[in-house]
Amino acid sequence: MAKLKILVVDDEDKNLSLMEAMLVPLGYEVILAKDGEQALEKVQLTPPDLILLDIMMPGLDGYEVARRLKEDKEARIIPIVMVTILKEVEDRVKALEAGADDLLTKPVDKTELRARVQSLLKVKAYNDHMRNHQKELEKEVAKRTEQLRLAFEKIKKASLDSIYLLSRAAEYKDEDTGAHIQRMSNYAAAIARKLGLSERVVESILYAAPMHDVGKIGIPDHILLKPGKLGPDEWEIMKQHTVMGASILKGPNTGFIKLAEIIAVTHHEKWDGSGYPKGLKGIQINLAGRITAIADVFDALTSKRPYKEPLSLEKAVTIIRKQRGLHFDPDVVDAFFAVQDEIVLIKDKYRDEEERLVFRMVGEAS
């Protein structure tokens, strides 16, 4: 077992030698310092378990050394015994106010020294035990917190995966949509983040946006999958998917399901009021709906559909730019272009399966 360390600070060699002679036989390791500066250095290098500190010293006196030690986060727990020839009450009060835990009067009695040292070392040992226990508790709390965070992240990922699967099931008849819901929901989240929305709101949009077209499950196949342009009556039926989607999602008044309901019924509204189903205009349209609208349109422009081939990235962004202030909220368009590099990365990450196959075949051929 390691010996307990006692730092003795005094400017007189004879006093240092005397203290060492009394403490070493008691089984303590004694460290000596001849002035205040040296004492502070030794506390930093080899923290002792107790400090016997002379008051009257040249340079830094004992009062100042004690004050500095008690201001230090690590050193403040070390008990300090002031050793002095001063006997006035005000001098002793000053020592206690500076941070002394006890006082000894010179010449020091060996029996009294042993009793004071043993008592303060017991207090120090108890404080060390409590401090170490607190650190262990903090480590355990941090460990459990991290475990909970990881478990929560797994739950969130599983929830998002479930939303993607169910949303994809709703659009299953439209064979060319593929990874559309993953792309557009991540586009929407990136745009929302750029607009300065909180991470909680950004995450809600990420979870809610995939369900924007869930109402398509109620659209007849001959309209949904028609390869050509829809007639007026067919178009009126197609527009009902927004209302149907909101009806399917109606129920909870809070959380991302409520937001999904709002997105479903507003993502085809237009900034200039020419959209559907209600012809809302400007900020009458919920911001999440405005964000989802641009994410949805961009992905539709750059993806294959039953009625069209995909446009190039350049043509798609040109259309988006021209629709600033018409179809789309100007601020949302600006945010879209501010994160355009991220949008491109998302588009590449969530390729449709057919596109992935072509990409792999080209890579293997080369």
C-alpha cells in the first residue's frame, strides 16, 4: 500500500528537518518545500494528502498559498494545517478565512501533530472515497445515457424504415417511384435545416414527408398509371389524393403523423395560389408543405415516371429557379440552392434499383 504524502512548507531548514523527523517514523512520505512558489509547484507535480504550511515566509506567505490552493479545482480538497508562531485571534481567523482546515502553534508538539494529521487524513480519505464514488456514478450515468441514446437511435431508425416501407406500399402500383420517398424526404430535411428550423422539426419533416402521397392508394390504376396526359375529369380525380392522404392520416393532434397529414393536403398548393386542393397562397400554406413541394417536384423532374423520362439535373434546377415566387416559396427555393451539393449527394445515395443496376453494369464493363 502506498504511503500517504505530507507536504511540509517552511522557509527554515531546521523546521523542515524537525517536521520530517517527526512524520517519517509515523509511516508518512514527506515532501519538503522552502517557499510558497515551490509548494504550489510540488502540489501540481505530486499532489499530497495533507499540507503543513508555515504562515510567515518571504515572497508568497502562507495565507496567499492557501488561497491559491483553495481556488484550484483539484487542490482544494487537500487539507491544510497552518503552522505558526502567531497567537493573536485575528491571525488565526485570517488563516481560517484563507482556507486553513486547522492550525498548529510552534513549537509543534509531536503528540498533537500526530493527532491532527491522523484526523485530517481520515477526513481526506473519506472525501476521496466520496469523490471517487461520484466519478464512478457519473461514468455509469454517462454509460447508461449513451446506451439509451443508441437504443433510441435504433428505435428511430426502425420507425423511419417502417415509414418508408409503408409509404412505399402505398405507392407500390407506381413501379417507377422506387427510392423516391427516401430521396424527397431527405431533400426536405436538408432544406428545412438550411432554413434554420430546429433539429426536432427537421426530424419531424424527415419522418412525415415520406407519407405525402399516401392518398394515391385510393386513385384508380387506370388514372395513376396512365402513360399519357390525364383528361380534365381524370385530373380532378388525381387531385383527390391530397385529401385522401389527409383523411388516412387524420387522428393524432401532435407529432409527425399530424405533420404528415398537413403535408399530404398542402404539398400541391402553390405560392401564387394556383395549386390544389384549396388554392392556398403564400404563407397560408404550411411551411412543411412548402418545403415538401419543392423536394417532391425536384425528385419527380429527375426521376422516370410512366408518362415521362427523367430530366437532367441542369434542366430540373432551371425549372425550379423559374418557379421561384410562382410555384415555390422564394425563401425555400433559396435554401434549396444553398444546399444543392447536399441534394446531389442524396440523389446519388438513394438511386432507384434499375438505375443502380445500370450503374453497376457500366462500372463492371469499364
